[in-house]
Amino acid sequence: MSISAGFRQGTEPVRKIPDGFRQGTERVLTIHKGFRQGTEPSASRIKTHTVACKGEVVGGNCYEFNPAPLAFQRAQALCRALAPNAELASVTNGDLHSRLVSLVTKGGESSPVLTWLGAMVKNQQGLWVDGSEWRYSDWMPGHPNIQTDKPVCVEMFKIDESWWTAADCDLERASICSYPITA
């Protein structure tokens, strides 16, 4: 029996979204260790599957370049559909940044394209969407120079050097996804 939305009281059972239909924007609830009661599914019962990396492996993570232009949220959803725990890529050091620039430009053989990284800027502060610590950046001189209260997203490009700038998240860019490689 189905209850019309106008007649729902909030006490009806909630239907789960099948994994194949998730868009990456749904809330994920986690139970902090101190609040676990022992009746929750354990990690050992969670099914995992190995995904073959079609990009470059750096530090135990796979980085895959997607040349299709997408808005930031759609690029993030594409990453999340790619593999378990996949996100738009965080860049935490200069070596990783250089390798990602090489991945995007195929070692300098192809023209560089504007590419989303997994970061947003609000109030002149950068934040990696995967929660990584912000300890490296490669901003173009004068950036980020944000004149809006709306969060903006971080893009990478290369002219003579590689740089980051902040842009409207609705613009369409290529993207780099990152996910841990499981043994």
C-alpha cells in the first residue's frame, strides 16, 4: 500500500535507495564508535569489490581522468558511481599535483583542459570534499579572489605552469576521480 505524500505523517517506514540508483547526494549516516550498540552491521559483512584502475596509481589511490565536461556536482556523482569511496581528487602535495597534471595532459602530449579537483572555496578558505587536510595549494597569483558568498569550486589548468583557480561550480569541466585501491 502506498501513502500519498500529502498524507504522510513521518512515522511510515522509509524505503532505502538501491545502490544502483544513488546519485551521490544522499545523506550517509555513520554511527560513531562510542554509540554503537553491537546490533549494527559490522564491516566484515559489508561487501566490497575490486575495481581495476584505468588511470594512475599514486600512494595507494587510483586517479582517473574524465575528459567529459560536467558541472562539479555531476562530476562528483560520476566519481562516486565509479568505485567504492571514490571522490573528486584531493591534491595534498606537489608530487601528486605534478602527476595529475601529467595524467590530464597525457605527459604533455595533449592540450591541457580545465579540470575539476575535489575542492570548494568559501570565505577564501579551501576545503577538500573528501575531508583531506588542506596543506598544499597551487593557486594562480591573485587567487582565490572570491567576491561572492556562494561556494565556488577549484579547477586546475596549465599554460606555461599549472595553476588552480576558483570558478562557478555550474560550469562544465573535465575532472579527476580518486579512490583507494583495495588488495
